[in-house]
Amino acid sequence: MNKGDAILRLLMEIKLELKEVKEQMERMQTKIEKIEQQNKQKQVLLQSLKKPKHVYKIRLSFKKF
């Protein structure tokens, strides 16, 4: 095996490793997007729970006899 073949082999290995890293990054990005979506939904839910609920006071009018 000459130097040219060795260099080509190394380049092919690097290319394969880069492809694997790219695939891992894409999977991680998908997971991050799912987590962000869940966080967004959770924030909306928390905000809706924090809103003060209107308390309606019932006023009874009594007639004086």
C-alpha cells in the first residue's frame, strides 16, 4: 500500500465518521425541538394556571320589613 492509498483510506474513514456525527446531530436536534415544544406547552399551561381566577361575589339584597 502506498502513501496515496493510505491517504485515501484515511479520508474515507474521516468521511464516514463525519456522516455519523451529522446523523447524531440531526437526531439530537430533533430531540431538542421536541423538548422545546414540550417546554412551550408547559409554559402555556403554567401561565393559564397562574392567571387569577375571577371570584364573583354574590350580593344578596335583603328587604327590610
